[in-house]
Amino acid sequence: IDFKKMAEKSKQGGAFHIRTRKFMTNKLLSRKQMILDISHYGRPSVPRTELSQQLSKMFKVKDTNCIVLFGFQMAFGGGKTTAFCLIYDNVTALKKCEPKYRMIRQGLAEAVESSAKQRKEKRQRMKKLR
């Protein structure tokens, strides 16, 4: 990879390069899982939407909702990020395996709105039942 050319491109159009590590096909959970190395020199970070679009082209995924990205860690000095990626075969498999907070981030589930006071009162009631 020529980093000088990449830096020039990123200043112009915001280019980034994705490289996969530790790729594994998990048949039991009907997904592909991997670690991503994203190089984005001359650019602060890459949005999840752009990453999922690029990954859908790379792995020929029809629905970008089936791609789950999490655990982003930026290298000191910027320009390089690592993340985890899960690509499910379909949305039903995703809903079966993924935790609720990740589905809320994806927009596949609704967050339950409740105040801190309500949560505290419920917790106190549950203590009395024990």
C-alpha cells in the first residue's frame, strides 16, 4: 500500500482501505465474523454507514442491516482503526443472536424509555419481595 498516494486521495475524496483478519465462517450462528483493519490517513474517522456499504460490496451482501460493526479502537496518532464485524446471513439470524443494545444501534429495535426514578422505585420494590 502506498501511504503517500492514499493520504493525497483521502485529502481529496476521503478514501479508506479495509483489510480483514481472523476471518471465520460460523455456521451455527449463520454468520461470518472477522476483525477489520481500516486505514484512513488524512481523515479523522470513517462512518459506520460507509464501512457497511463497502463491506456489502466486498462480501456481496444484499441487505446492509445484516452487517454489524462494533468495538472500534483508533490507533494513537490516528489514520488506523480496528473493529469487529459480523455479517449475518439474514435479519432473523441477527435478531436471534445479537444483544439488544446493538440492535438498537442498528435501528432494528426500539429503546425502552424510562426515567431513573422509575428504575429505582422498581428496584426497591423487588428488594422487598425477596
